[in-house]
Amino acid sequence: MLTTTRKNGEPIPDYVRRTWDWYARRARASRWAHHGLELVNLLMASAIPATLALGLPPAIAAVLGAGVVLCGGLRQIFDWHQNWIRFAQVRSEIEQQVARFGAGLVPYARAEAADRALVASVNDIVQADLAGWAVRTRTRPLPPEAEQPGA
């Protein structure tokens, strides 16, 4: 949980609270999406041999198999697991800076400059996250079927 005040009772800057809240919500949503997708995928995959063993029509197993493939595609497209880790890490880094701010530690020791220093630190954390995201997005390999023929 985020400490929302300094030692002297002053609240943290609104930008910091809103940024932390955004990353906390995204981490939670990505975690739920990741776990939900994995659960659905596991249930469908394990149901395939069960449907065949029970003598149900093979079409049911085929639809379940298509669902497993769909889950794999969704996992690749949305990358909820990686996003969950990324958002939680940024949230934690913001919490560390807010804790230092709350305790009045360097670089937040001078009260008159503490707010600006905290906003700058949080902005640096966010910019580093965005830069890392951009690099990962640009360097993500294409699936084999998306490669150009003869390339």
C-alpha cells in the first residue's frame, strides 16, 4: 500500500499518487487476465482427452483444441504475464521513492524541493518503463508464419 503523506503530514504530489494508482490497477488487471487465460487454457486442454475417452463427438475435441490455439494467440498478442511483472515492478519502484520521500531521505530531505524531486523521480521511472516497452515492442520477433517469403 502506498504511503500518501510525508513525515510532517503533507500529502504526496497528486501526479505521484495517480501514477502509482495507474500502475497498481494495470498490474492487478494483467495478473487476473494472465491467470484467467491460463486457467481456461488448462481446462480446455485437459478436456480434450476426456471428451474422446467418453466417446463424445470428435467435433467437441476439435473445438476445444481450437480454443487452446486461440488462448495461445491471445497470450502472444496481449502478453499479460510480462505486463503484470512490468507494471508491478514500476509500482514497487514508485513505492520505494515515496517511502524515501515520506521519511525525508535524500534526495527528499529539503522540504522545499521534495515534491519536485519526487515528481522528477517518478517521471524518470515511468520514462524508463516506456523506453523499455518501446524496445521490447520493436524487437519482438515475428511468428514464423508472418515472415516474408524469400527473406
